[in-house]
Amino acid sequence: AQKVTQAQTEISVVEKEDVTLDCVYETRDTTYYLFWYKQPPSGELVFLIRRNSFDEQNEISGRYSWNFQKSTSSFNFTITASQVVDSAVYFCALSDRGNTGKLIFGQGTTLQVKP
Amino acid sequence: NAGVTQTPKFQVLKTGQSMTLQCAQDMNHEYMSWYRQDPGMGLRLIHYSVGAGITDQGEVPNGYNVSRSTTEDFPLRLLSAAPSQTSVYFCASSYQIGQGIGEQYFGPGTRLTVT
């Protein structure tokens, strides 16, 4: 069965600290896609990244970076020098089998960045 | 482009009432999905569609119906509302890239309370 686990329910850091959000997934597919979404207090879901299972290169976008490791089925997300505006719920998601457009979401990690 | 739109934004229903949550997208996306979000449970898939005229059940379909007569619209019908259906509902659309799928675009959500 396909599954996404975000073991960290809540994380609290002080501004400027680095923080890593963990994501572990399960799938038997050889081709799949992984995603991260941000949900700020306003409630909308904001797309952050899409990663193909064949592309294991780490990615950096400004203060955000992602570490994809197929060997450990993990797709972790690091925020460097966190800011108060990073406070949100972050979801990791896995594409379902076949091209159905469905995503399987983890339970989410609530990040609180204190000034 | 308006992206994915949902109406209404808020709704209060009494137990046993029925209603339709509207969802539309103007990006000509093949895939559309409905999710519900409950505290601590991430987003769970209710129903999805891979194209006009084609729908299927997700993880939590009981009590909901969908149809997709056009590419643009994907309404979600609550047949007989129950307090357990109190939740935030998100509609999403996505598209095919090569052999895989692109990111999901989410609507702003509908907050439903059933009393």
C-alpha cells in the first residue's frame, strides 16, 4: 500500500534557526512523484516542489532545500534561517499509482517560527 | 486565469440536508479531485476524475456523489449531511506531463459545518 508519514506533528523554532521537516513514503512503484505543499494560517494550499522518482538530485530554492533519498524512501525539506512567515502546516504527498492525478498526503507538520 | 474556484466559501447545514459544493477550473486540466481536511489527518481523497464522464471513488467516498459532465466543472454533492462531514473541502486539478503528473492546483476551500 502507498503511504506517506510525517512523524513530526509540530515543530517550534526561533527565527533564524534551520529546521528540517521529515517525510517518509512507501510505494511499490518504480515511477512516482513526490510533492511538498505549504498551508499558511490563511488556509490555502501552496505548491512548493514536485520531484520525479528518477531525479535524486537535491534541490535548493532560496532558503528552501529538499533532500530526496530513494534508499531510505525519504524526501526531507529544510528551511534555512527560518522566518516568522514560514509558520504554516507543511504537507508531503506522493502520486498514486497510474496517471489518475491523485495524491496521497501525509498528516502534515505544523511549523511555528517564533520571533 | 482564475485557476480553481470553489463556492461557497462557508456553509452551515442541518443534519439531513443536502447541498452541492461547486468547483471549476479554467486551465483545461484532465484531472480533478475532491479532498477533505480534518485536524491531524492531512487531506483525504473523496472522489476523483481523470476526464469528463469518468469518476471514481477515493479513500472516503461515503455520503458524497460527484459527476463530471465537462472538463471544467466537478461538483461534489452531499446527499444527507451528517455532523461527521463537518470539515474543510478542497477541490484540486492537475495535468499530465509526459508519463507523469504535474502539481495539483487547489481551490481556496469550503468550510462546512453540519449541526
